[in-house]
Amino acid sequence: MWPTPLLPLVLHIPHSGTSVPSATVNQFVNQELLQQNMNALTDWFTDELFKLPGASTVCTPVSRVVLDTERFTDDAKEPAARFGQGMIYTHGYNGEQLRRELSDQERAHLLENYYAPWHLTLEANIHEHLQEFGFCVVIDCHSFPNEQLPTETDQTTERPDICIGTHATNTPCWLTELASREFTKHGLSAALNQPFAGALLPDVFKGDPRVLSLMIEVNRDLYLRSDNLHEPKHKSQNFAALQIQLQHVLLKICAEFKVRGITT
């Protein structure tokens, strides 16, 4: 299915895409508003920032504004749905209506063509790593704005350089401690589950000691020239250095898991 993995590492990157499929274009109120929300909500360049030779990457080209593969399909379970940003976004980052009412057929199309295949791909990728190594680390890769958006649940004004998110059953304490320690060595401040919490993992692997899960969110001020919501995004001079720092942390995590084995 994929080239044989060289590292027991799956990089899950769900929010870097900027593609809007032609079948969905007419669902949005207007193209200007769509572009504004893509500018504000895209995890810009995370597909490059987290790039690590030998690691497997699961990355969608489709914008999260079209369909957010990391949200629950059931809005009743999704905290962001109260802002109109469940699996299918109906409202933008400032609360403005973004999308018209969708038919059941249109919703089914989004689920069947983008959401379900994405999660099946992630599951298959993890299974392949388990066959190859016997264990696997899934890193949920994101970025976040230094200034909170109106639709974010955490409105804390002071934000860290790095946010580390945990999974209820698949993130041991040593993993968060290691990640925090390594980021601190690089002069970066790290916070646990703040301003964002959690780490995505397919249900089939929950509680499986062979599969660890960790979310790493990077403050966009660290690698973008400007994080103005309405401006096109460009990499800053710090991009390459930050990329190397992330690679260092990821390799440390893989090495430590190999030493500890799957029982810890």
C-alpha cells in the first residue's frame, strides 16, 4: 500500500489542505468569505513543517472548511459544533454563516467521499506499521494562532509555543514528559492540553499498548511571517530551524518507545 516504513511513526496531518472540490464550491455563501476562513483556520505548511524522512504521513489536500476529518460525525458529541464547526462547517471563525443548508444527499457525499476514506487510510497505515515494527506512535500534527479566535473554547490570552495534547488511554506520562522536556531544551515553552486538548486515534486502537498517540500543536508565530487572519501566509526565516527541532523531538520519541517496549 505504501513504501515500507523506516520509522514506527505515523504523522497525522488533517488541517493543512487548501483544496475545495468543485462539487462543494456552490455550498458556500460566497468565495470571499470561504477564502477568509481558509486563511484563518488552515494549519499552514504543517505538511512541510512536520516532514520527517522515514516517517509515514497521512495528509489530506481538502480544506477543513469543506470537511473536518478530525471532528465527530455526530454533532452531539462534538464541542465545536456549537460554533457551527462540527464535521461540516456551517459558520466561520467569527460566527458568520459560511454555508447554505445542505441536503441529506450532499452530507452523505461529504461523509462517503472524504471523511470515511480518510479514517480508513489512517487505520490501514497504523496496521502496516504494527506489522513492520510491532508498535507505532501516532502524532496528531497541528498549528494554532497566537491570538485566540472567537470560536475557540479556550480564551486564555497568553499562549505557549507548543501545545501537547493527550489521548485518554494511549498517552503514557513518560511520553508527555519526554516531549515537554525536549521542547524546553530547544528554548520553546510547552503546555499540556492548553489551549487545545486531546489527540486523535481510531477507535480500534484505543487501549492498545502497541499504539501511542500524542498531539503536537505549534504556535504559528514561530514559523509564519504574519499570522494576520486575512493575509496570505508565508514562511518566516525560522521555518527550517523549527522543522529540525520537531524532527529531533519525533526521533527521540521513537527511540524511547523502542527502548521501553510495548509494556510501558
